[in-house]
Amino acid sequence: MTWPLQRLSLLSLVAAAVVQATVEDDSSSIAPTEVEHAQQAWADALIDIAAHHRDPDLSGDGYKDLASKFVDTLYAYATHSVLFSVPEFPERQFRISAAGAVSYLIGGNAEFPEDDGFALRNWKSVRFENAGISQSGGEALAMGHYFFTDTDDAETKMEYSFGYIRDSEGALRINLHHWSMPFAGHNQSRDLGVTREEVEAAQESWAAELVEIGTYSSKGWAYRERGRQFIDTLYAYGISNVLFKPAEDWEPRFRSTSDAALAYFVASKDFPEDTGFALKPWTTVHFKNSAFILEGERAWAMGTYTFSNEGDEEYVAEYVFGYIRDSNGGLRINLHHSSFQRGGSQGVADWQVFSSISESDVVAAQRAWCHGFALIGAAHEAGNDYVAHAARFVDGLYAFAIHPVLFKPAEASEQPFRLTRDAAISYFIGGNQQFPEDGGFALQPWRSVRFSNMEVTVLGDEALAIGNIFFEAEGGVQTKASFTLGYVRDENGALRINLQHSSFPHEDFRGQTTFKPVTQGEVAEAQRAWGDGIVRIGELSQNRSLYAARAIRFVEDLYAFGERPVLFRATDTSDGHFRSTTEGALSYFIGRSTEHPSDEGFVLRPWKQVRFNNSGGLTLVGDRAHAMGVATFTDSQRSEMQVDYSIGYVRSADGALRIDLHFLSRPYFPEVTQPLLQAAESSSAIGSVVWWILIAVIVLVVLALCCLLVACGRVPWRPAPSSKGLEASPFQSRSGRGYMQSPAYSVLPKFAFNGGHHASAAHAHVSDLGFSPTDGAVHNLMYVS
């Protein structure tokens, strides 16, 4: 298709839109026709950018200037917070700055390297199809589909929610733009994604193969070859770096090669400490998963596994496994860390009697939504009246009775927009023949639901929030959706939802999404920040309010709670090792939790230094990193404690690294070495024992040398006058040439006897040394210890 060289400029289009958007009656309310004109201006300006990009002769790099003017003129970034969610790049979908919006349109921004320019994809037309327009005071909301047609006449259908406000000139500006792809079923965009069933199958294979190795060994068969097959088929050695930390702390503690891993399971002369974990033999191995992370072609599982032997004895260990796909589509283990356990409606004007909505009001409303949503599933599972629960949920939290509501659910595709109360209820519980696609999203049931707000903007008695919502099912599997929520007050001052646009993060529909890769330096910096944070919290250990506040910031800044599932395994606690919430992690760090009463507060010792040594390995894969090694914690008494760790880092939407895998365990040694280990853990006991042993050795050496010298006649002796207060030595040298004198000490030991067998013993001892005691001298011997 050819494009005319003379086109309306963007500025002329915007000027036309401003004229059309002028309010003739000076009212601040926004008319539906104004919204439609603003949408047409948006479409025309986007096509203008695409045309200038296709035909540089129009104005060279003019498309870049047009894109900047597009954002500056049509969006409200200069005067208000703008909530903008793009349909691609699930880790960086929120563009709350003008630069982020421009980058999505034309790319070329180093901060967003994944952007290749949505507006540059040869679009030739854009058509809006509004499902509904809602007006409230000085704001208008629109929801529906827009259709992008390219130069090959291929059409792309997408969903939108737009929010509009007036600027100081009376023109409409966009302060909300949520963009999503129509829902087409979870499996369509995750054909290659690892499933929970695949992980469980891989665990069953691991357990069966481990038992089989022991069977081969007991029967005298080729168990080493079976062990090699076990390593080569289930682990990712030769495909990827593998981080493997066995439960026992044999040397080497970390098994970075297939040979070292094989030795742990079947023993090897090259690793003399290994006795062959798989050779017990075990009769059964049972996995109990506490939580999963399923992310594309990678997955992680955390929990406990129980090993049973022929005597029906059971041994329980805790684990985290990481899996990747191989070239054949099978799962391979690239992370394995194991450790044994230690112990009537009103008008808008009437609403002004209430205070403006605050961010805390929005958070409280979101919590109420989560609670009501969970009750629907719980009632259904218990056989109670879940229909009544759903009706109360919608009636109590949505504004259908008092205000138009724009509702676009995440899983609706045939009828994606639900603008009535009954349509909304149907989405949550199904059973409505008018919406046959609805299976009842709230009936799964979900174990928990939580919101993570990326941005909240308040406009008097209205509020908008954008971010992610996480639905956690039984077994810890979580589903993430992006949301935009709008709130208004009802006649009682409570918040009601008048806008909800939810969508599942859609992988780049043009191909593989790219992310800024994690570097080794970033991991080192993240570990330094973690160690410094532990020390700083401990410095405030005498002031609970201060250290609690700092600990909350520590967890929120360094962990990915609220963004994604986090696998967190605590050490030095007797209950609840696995913590899936921010509160559970905080309890481990600072204690005093009713849910985890055994937590004493790991950081309150306090620690003066934390050192990381990634001796187990470091893997960098795209926007992820995994580190394994030993962390050394030093307290104020210079006592040290070592902890084995596996820590996973992921790049968050803001570009920072955050922890989504935290597995710490104390070093474990077999029972034969436990007494030594326990003694070694007491630095004061070590110091005391070594000190007294050293003193005893010195005394014995001095005594032996003195006796040897005297016996050889090398020490002269002469009497000291008793009148001078000096005690004469009772022994003469064998040469009889005098006596030794010393007012303060004697090189020889002194004895004190009072006759009888004591004297005889002394005579015998002296005779053995070759001395001739003078008469009565032996009775004056004194021993000084």
C-alpha cells in the first residue's frame, strides 16, 4: 500500500481532538462522544508514526519525534500519575513513566531492551469497539476491543481499558491504559511450559531409580552402571550447570560434576568419605511437595521426602529441586539442595461528605476482595451455599447497584466484558446458560489470593490501582494475573469497584521475550546487600519497633513476595521450616510470631558480619541466577557459624534482583562425627580445653627438663643462709659442690611430707634420681603446684 506524502501532522490531529473535546456548557463532566473523539485521535496518531517509519522520506527520523509528541500530548504524564500496562513482557509490563511508554511504541531504549516498537509493526488502521463507557465526575472510563490491521490486511484483536481526565486546557488526557491480549486458555501460551504433573512424574522417576540402585547392589548386580544411568538421565550435567548439595556434608560438599554426584550415590575410591547413599538400600522414597514455581520451561519444587529402609525405619530430609527441559523435552535436574531436619443510591455530590480515598483504603478493599473470593471456593468445597456467597461478594464489593461497572475478567473470551451483576456472578461460579464458557473461576478452590500493587493513584473520591494478583491453589501452585482496578465510594463511604480489567501475562506474541540478563556482579551485590541488611537489623536488636520496621523493608526490598511465589526454607527452627509468606519470613528473622512460636529471631544474635562463598556454583540463565555455597556468620564474640545455601534470584519488574528461592541448612555430619561437631560448635569449650592442655604440657616439659639437668649434674647447688630468709635446698648435687638458692622459686619441685610411708616414697623417688638426701631433709620437702 502506498502512503501519500502529504498527511495530517500529529499536531493537527491533536488540535482537532482538542476542539472536539471542548465542553460547550463549561461542565467538567466528560461526554461519551468526547471519549470516542479521543480514541480516534489516538488511532490516527499511531498510524502516523507507523507511516513515517515505513517511509523515511516523509521526515527522516520523524517517527521518533511523533512518538514523543504522541505520548506528551495524549497522555497525562506531565501532570498526573499514569497507569499503563502493556500486553507483552510480563516482567516489565507496567510503564509508569513517559519514557517507558515511548519505548514500548518505538523501542530503542536501553532501559527496556525487549521493546522493538509496537507502533512500527506496519499498522495501517486501528478501529475501536467500546463495550462500555462510564462517566464519574471529571473522569471517564472506556472498555472494549480495538482492532489493528497491518499492510497485509491481517487483523490483530486486543482488549483495552482507558481512563480519561481533563487537562488545564480542557482537553482529554489518558491517565489509565490497560492493554491485553484476549484470553485463549492457559495452555495455548504455555505449550512448552513445565506442568506440576511433569514435576511430580520426575520425582517419582528419581525415587524409583534410587531404590533400584540399592536393589542392584544387594543382588550383586552392576549397580554402578545403574547409578551412572540415574545421573545421566535425570540430572542436567553436560547440558547445563548443576548445583547439587547433598544432605550429608561429605567432601566435596558441593557436587558440580557428574562423577562427584555419582560418588555420593554409589561411593567411589576417589571420594573416600562417600559411602553410597543409594546403597542402604532404600525400599521406598516418598515426596511431599510444599510449594511449586512453574515458569515456562523451568520449574522448582520444595518440600520433604521420606526414605524407608528394609527395617521400616524412616529418614526425613528437606529438599528443593530445580528442573529444566532437555532437547527431547524431558525434565532434567539442574538444582538439588537437600538437608536433614533438625528438630438507596446517591449522586456524586453527596459522596463529598466523605474524606478522599487513601492508598490504605484501596489496600483494605483489596483484602476484603481476597477474603470474599476465598469464601466462595471454601463454601463450594464444603457443600454449602456458595451461590449466596458469590452474590454477597459481588453486591458488597462491586458498584453495580449505584454506578456503571466495567468488568473484563481474565478467563473470559467468548463474552469478555461483563457489565451486569448477573454476568459478573456467572464468571465467579458458572451455571448461567447465557455464559456457557464460565466454569466458575472462584470454585477451584484457591488456597489464598493476594494483590501486589505497582501503582495507586487517587483522584479525590476515586482511585485507580494497577499491578499483579496471585492466586495460590492447593499444593502451592500460583497463577499470576495483571489487574487494573477502579474504586468509587458508596453512600456509606465504603469503596466499590467500578472498573476491573484482569489479564494473564501474555508472552510476547511475536516470539521469545527478552530480558536484561543477570550478571555475576549483580549477584555479588545482591548477596552483599543481604549480608549488610542482616547486620543492620541486628544493630537495632534492643529496640523492637526499629528493628521490626527495618526487617519489613529488608524482606520487601530483597525478596519477591507479592510478585511471585517464593520458596523459603528456614533453619534453626523446630517448626514450620517452609515459609511461603512475607509474615513467615519475618518471623524467622525477628521472631515473636504466634504462628511460629519457636522462632527466636535469627538476625537478633546479633551478627557483625556475613560472608558468602559461592563454592557450590553460580548459574546465570537469562533473567535468573542460582547460587550455592557456604555463608559464614560472625557474631560480636568472633564466634562463627556456617550455613549451606541455595539462593535463587530473579529480575523484578523494576529491574532489581530479588530472591524467590531461599534454602538454608546447617552442615550435617553422620552420627559418628556428631560428638566432635557438637564440641566444635562451642568456641568457649574449645578455648578452655586447649588452654588447660597447653598449661599441663608446659609444666610437664619443664619438670622433665629440670629433673634431667639435675640428674646429669649440670645444675650447681649451694646453700642459702637461713638467716637471710632463704630456704636451703635439701639436696646436694652429686659432686657435693654446693647448693642452689632462689628466694622466689626453685627449678626443682618441692615436696612436703611428714614421715611414715610418705618419707619412704620420697627417699625412693630421690634415690631414683641419683640424689643423696641429707639427714632430716626429706621431712622438709614441700610440693608447690
